[in-house]
Amino acid sequence: MKIDSDTSLFCLIGNPVSKSLSPLIHNISFEWNKINSTYLTFNVEDLEKSIDGIKALGIKGFNVTIPYKEKIMIYLDEIDKLAKDIGAVNTVKNIDGKLVGYNTDGLGFIKSLEERNINLNNKNVLILGAGGASRAIAMTLANEGIHKLHITNRTIKRAKNLVSDINNTYENLDVKFIEKNNIVDCYDIVINTTSIGMFPNIIDMPIDPSIFDDDTIIYDIIYKPRPTKFLKESKKQNKITIDGLDMLIHQALLSENIWLSENLDYFLMKNNIKKRIM
Ligand code: ATR
């Protein structure tokens, strides 16, 4: 894509940002969709000054990553309900100086299931972990007609806080904390949102998948490595497995939809991005 005086800039702010795949994904998408935009990363030390800079330069939209997904919220003029419920923002649109925050992480997860024709209605779901990614997925799932949501986590208080936040937002859903060593229920989907098994500690697993039925869908949101040991072991047991790359691509493309107010063709673009990432 040729950069000229009409090129719009989008970016990622965080610290560190050097390992992010977002520039690759967005720049491939801009090129593929013939959108005259480019995407850069900024390693940010001073969040407030960076936001002033974004406004001053008229940057049309940006993503937010660790450690600013929560901290950014006080600087925004408006926050979408789902992002508010999650308590974190990963996407900001700059509408003539008015900053509006969204969170596309959970919706990216849902899209990755939709494209596999996995219906969430009445499903029983177990989430491993209660950090930022878990919050985004759990809050989004809670609005998708699931039957039961159990959450397990090393730090019990964190999981209990998440359960109580979901209960306050979705009163009729069966949500509870469960001890990892006390899992007896059957689940349709088990989702690993912990960093256990992520590069470089690739020999670890968050839980032994053999405790789950063979028809349980095992989803690991980690995309490095792909697959994780957790998914490899699950596959040996003939379980359906899903890794984190589709969610990553979908959340990025959902951000673009927000920035550009366009319905980009996810499927074609996603396959194009996937080919170039691998
Ligand atoms: P993210 O934004 O990717 O979700 P995070 O908010 O730091 O990152 O959350 C990481 C998750 O992985 C948490 O659920 C964390 O458990 P704690 O809340 O107990 O910290 C979990 N996690 C990371 N390393 C872990 C380990 N070695 N054993 C168990 N859980 C771990």
C-alpha cells in the first residue's frame, strides 16, 4: 500500500508492544481491502500524554494492550456497555476528538465459534483463569444464552470477584467459582484463558483434559505455540480443539469494523491473514 497525504493512521498503545501481531494483521487487512490506512505500534510510558498526542494528531482509532486496558477508561468520553461490563477497553475510536471505547476480545471469541457453527444456546461452559482475557470472554458469553458458567482460578478471590460481577450483570445465569480439584460436572466447552502452556513454558498444561468427556470442545486462547500441549493431549483423546489464532484475528477485524464503520469480509480476509502469519 502506497502511503500518501491521505493515509490514515491507526495504532496500538501498550508496554511492551514489540511482540504484537496486530500490525501484521491490520496492515494485511488494509492492503487486502484497499483501505488507505496504516497501523503502527507505540511503546507508551506516559498514557495521558500519549492520548493527548493521539487527539492532537487526529489518529482515527487505536488498540490498547497491557498494561493500559483498564487505565485508559478514565480518559475516554464514552464507553460501550459491553466494555463497561468487562471493565476493560481494547479498541478506541476517535470521532473528531471524542474518544469512544469498546472491547472486541470476547466478541472475537464468539465469532470464532460462530464460524464453526458452534451454537452457545444452553451450553455448559468452564473457563480456566480469571484474568483480563477471562473477564472479556466470560462477560460476553454470559449474554449468549448459555446455561451454566463455571470459573476456576489459582487465585480464588479473583475468580469470585469475576463471578460476582457477572451475577450482578446477568442475574438469571448459573455462574459459580469451582475448585480445580473439584470438577465433577460435564461441560460442552472448556476454555483455557490462563497463560499456562504459552511460549516459552510449552510443556505445561492448565488441567488434565482426560477428566472431560470426549465430546467436550477444548478451546485454548493461546496462539503461541499452536497447538499448545493442552490441545495436543485433548486431540489425542479425540476431542474437538480450537486454538487462539482465530480469536486474535477476529478481535482485530472487529476493531477495524468499529473504526471504519464498514462490514469487511471476515472470512476471505481471515484466511488471507492466516496464510501470511503461518
Ligand atoms: P490476560 O490478560 O492474558 O488474561 P492476566 O490478567 O495476567 O492475563 O491473567 C492471567 C491468568 O493466568 C490468571 O487467571 C492467572 O491466575 P491468577 O489470577 O491466579 O494469577 C493465570 N495464571 C498465570 N500463570 C499461572 C500459573 N503458573 N498457574 C496458575 N494460573 C496461572
